Amino acid sequence: LLSVQCRGDLRQQQRGPPSDQRWCGAPGGGEDHRPQPGVRFSGGAGGQGAAIGQEDLPSFGGLMTLHPADPADRIIVALDGMAPEQALRFAGQVEGLRWVKVGLELFVQAGPEVVAQLREMGLRVFLDLKFHDIPATMAGACRRAAALGAELITVHACAGSEALKAAQAAAVEGAQGAGQPAPTLLAVTVLTSWEEQRLQRELAIAQGIAERVPALAQLSATSGIGGCVCSPLEAAALRAQHPEPFALVTPGIRPKGAAVGDQARVMGPAEAIAAGASQLVIGRPITKAEDPSAAFAACCGELLG
Ligand code: C5P
């Protein structure tokens, strides 16, 4: 279960500027991210995620560090359905926001510049472009994405071990070369839009989704990928198979009172973390809220219990 004691008002917690991170190009740079005395954060299924001591920083994907006591580090707001200027304005308005997700639609419209602009605003970026290509192209794309300062980058596990290994190595090199924070690659296993029968009918994939998701997660882990994107309903099983620091990032999150919308299978923020998720992607419950800062604070509040 999630167990947090947090000092201070959440709304007063500062957004981490780029200098508030660990940098590939500046070892030991930035502020000390170790938990404050008295802060304990435990979570995860099957007894994973034991209390974190002061010397024992959690590291997602073995690379990226987060502030374990801070729920704002656990929530990634998806900047979907916004024009570039609107996305930047929105990101600048949400009090305490740390992480944003840039998806295909925004990236295709705004280009790499939007990542740089969000970074300049002190935000950490999940670049969700779901790369799937031959090894050299995957490697090139991940190198460039990491050099932009994206700290979470999605790839398709189906690209195979050679491409995944090449992508991982190139991402680390790209970040190092550009003096950017160490990136974590996240593998997409089976897109939740797929149904088992259609996988079989259209792609001749006989393996059931319940077997395929853990098999692709395993392939990703053995290829050196730092985590997976998964449904919160898959988080407990994957966490049992992959202890931290393997990252499990889950969309399909609905805080108390939020509309479910087109998400078929949802979970609350605290439940998802308790199931083993390391970070949550939340879009419309925050982006469409009348008061996005209040909605973000409410999500953080749910994590504090
Ligand atoms: O608005 P909402 O909270 O549903 O947004 C969730 C985000 O996570 C969107 O960016 C959506 O594309 C993404 N996503 C998802 N389900 C998946 C994978 C990604 O909702 N299986």
C-alpha cells in the first residue's frame, strides 16, 4: 500500500527546473533529490517498493531519478487535443505540474521545438511517439528524442530485441552528448485498442493478450528497456514479474468524480500506484477540468491518501 508522509503544502512545492535534475552531462549536478527525513514512500504489488531510505534513491529504468515523496512526480499530464500555443499556455498554468506527455498529434503539429519549450519552462517530458522501425532508424529516432531532453520515450516492443537494444544504447548516448537528463525507454506491449480475436484474424497472432503482454514486457526488459506502458489492470502482474526500478507507466486513470469517457477499463490514482505503477498518465480529467490546477492538486491529494 501507498504510505506517504509529506511535509509542506503540495501547492507550495516547486516545479523542478532543468537544474533540479540529474544530468548525463553534469554528473552529480542539480539539487539533492534524496527523500527528506521522515518521508517514507512505499508501494507496489507483492511487497514491491519497500520503504526508501535516504541513501536509497529509486531509479526508474535504472536511469531516471524521481523524488519519491512527491506525488507531483508520479503524475504525467497528457497534452492531447491542444494547439501548440494552447498546450504551452496550459502547461504553464497548472500549479505544481512537473511532467507532461507530448503525443503524436502535438508533436506532428509543433515539432521538436515544443519539447525544448516545455523543457525551458522547467517541465519534464514524456515523448510518446511509439517508435517501431528497423534497428538503425529506431536508434536514430531515440538518440534525437533523448538529445531534445525527453526523459521518457516510447518504443514498440514488437520491434524486437535488436532494435530495442540499439534504441536504448542510442538514447543514452544522445542524452549524454547533449548534456540532457538520462532517458528511460518505455515499451508498448499490446495497444489496448486491440482485441484478441482481431489480433488472430488480422495479424495471425494466436497468442492471447494475457500471455502476450508479459512476454513482450520480458523481451523489453531483457533487451535493456527501462519499463513498459501498461493498463493499470496489468500493473500488478507486470510488477510481480519486474520489480522496481522497472518503470510501469499507466494511462486509463480516473480520479474520484471524473468522467470515464472513452476509457473502457480505468482505475483510481492511488489504486494504480498500489498495484505497482510507477507513474500515471492523466489527460482529460485535468486538461478538461474547469480548474486544471485544482484537478491536478486533487490527483496529487489522492496519492497522499
Ligand atoms: O484523457 P485520458 O486520461 O484518457 O488520456 C490518457 C492518455 O493516455 C492519452 O494520451 C492516450 O492517448 C494515452 N493512452 C491511453 N491508453 C493506452 C495508451 C495510451 O489512454 N492504452
